[in-house]
Amino acid sequence: MTAPLEYIIIGFPENDFSGEIVPELAALVDAGLIRIVDLVFVARGDDGSVLALEVDEHEHLSAFAALEGGVGGVIGPDDIEHAAESIEQGSSVLLLVWEALWAEPLAGALRRAGGEFIEGGRIPVDLADEIEPVLAEAGQ
């Protein structure tokens, strides 16, 4: 695998899931920007119990099963436990792992230059919102 792997956790408070993100994920796959490696829904019941839901096993998640590229078997119990920490009762999250195909040329150049990718991360949305005015001003 030459492209970096990334994961994201997307929250759905009160299990308010419409499926609207599926076409957008499919567009990223179709454009060759990402390849879906694995995805799992994790829900916390009203009683506090945690349940991992495979998309091909539940009708209301079936739209995700149509996404191309899902290898599966990458997300394990520790990952599910980590994702579950952020879930309120009666809510759920989507844990998604993808290969960032858009970064493959950069990853190859890094290796050829003798470099190595050490670590990456995402800026949390609340912090990104704080710097948005700075970015907007810089873009003028």
C-alpha cells in the first residue's frame, strides 16, 4: 500500500442518519481520491450498551454496502471501543478507514527522498471554526 491510510469518526446524535453522505463518499471513490478500506457503525443504546453494526447486516445502512472498495476486517474491537467512548446514549458514529489515494504521489516522493511519514491528524471542528476567519482573510 503506497497511499496513506486515514480514519474518521462521524457522529450521529440521537441516531439522526439520513444517508446523505453516501453519494458524497461514492463521488470521492469514483474520482479516485479515496478507496474505502473498512467501515463500521457503532451505536450506544439507551441502556448504555454498545453495538457494532456491519452495513451489510442492517437494512437502514444498506446504502453503504454499495460503496466500492470495502475490504473489511481492518477495524477491530479496540477501534470500536475507542469510537464508542464519544457516543452519547441513543446515538451512533460511523467509523471509516480509507486509503488517501490523492496523497499517493506525495507518499512516493517522500520515500524516494528518503523521508518517512511519522504521524498526521485532523484539526477538530471546533478549533477549525475558530481559525476560519483567519483563513478567509488570507484568501482575499
